[in-house]
Amino acid sequence: MRKLIGCGLLAALLVTGGCATSPESKTVGNVSTRSDVFRELSDGGAIPQGYADLRIVSSMKTHRPRLYSEKDPHGTAAYLLLVNVDGQVVRVGGINDEESSEPRSLRDPESGDGIRYRFDKRVRLKAGTHKIAVALPEDDVAVAREIKLAAGSSNTLVLEPVYGATAAKRRPTAYTDTSFTEGITGLLTILNGKPL
């Protein structure tokens, strides 16, 4: 069911089509139907009249490279975040580092040995309402939202990973343990501190 929903989101809102479980979805980042929606920024600077800045950030953890397959991009530089704003697509590579962490709480989904990714992309676009979709094709995950950006504003869209349930806790209970080792099953979107 999750894969069917992902297919619908990509087909309807990424404009470029393709189901997250199909080989075509992995080319979503290569296909833009527009090129005039946003401009990538390396630094901020003054925001021109009628425009807004949007910073897209995420920190997530995956398993180490080649844990399940030689061709698996998890844990490598080939693991990408795809961002589509009104039909213009950008592929965002993450800074990845090995991470071994002890549990910070009783149910810490990011404890253990893995690869930490930090994605960060800044764009400038016209103020107003935009359709934005983000995808992690390697995890069959896509979300789409409508955002409204005020003229002259500097905005931050945070993407928080939702990790899969651990094998011992797949049955419904009051508390479900999740772990990065079970993959990413979704993304929570937070614009300027408010969930979307």
C-alpha cells in the first residue's frame, strides 16, 4: 500500500512521473519540466523584491555501504535527495560520515553503527505559493506539500526521517520501536518550525 501511495504522489506531484519502485523513478532528478522556478544559492545576500529564499535541510542515518548488495547506494555518495519545486528538479547530494552512537534515550532510532547524511540546499524563488515534492528514490519515499513564502522572507524546510519498525516490534503495540537499520519509510516536513 505504501508503494502505491508513493507512486501516486510521484505521478501527480513530481510532474516528471514514474513510480518510486520503478527504474524510471531513479531518473526523476534528471528531468525538469521547467528551469525558471528557482535559482540555487551558494550564499545568501540581499533578497530582491518579490522573491524569497528557501533552505531545505535534512539529517538522516542509513546502514553502511554494501551491507545488503554490492549495488546498494546506501552509505555512499550516490544516495541522493530529489527536490521538485513547481516542475524544476534538483538532485541534492549529502555530506556523509560514518557514525557510531550510543542510545540517547530508551527508544533512540539512530543508535548504532551507520552512515549519517546531512543534506542542505538553498534556493531563491518568487514569493507566493509553490508545490514542493521531495523523494528518496532508493527508499521508495516521496512526500509533496504546498508551501507559501512571503516576499523578502528567509525560510527553512526541515525534512525529518521516519524509520521503519524493528523486526521484534512489527505487531501493533502502545510503543513501537523504530531503527535506521530498517530503512526510511517516510519524511516529516517542517516549514519554519511548523509541521506541514
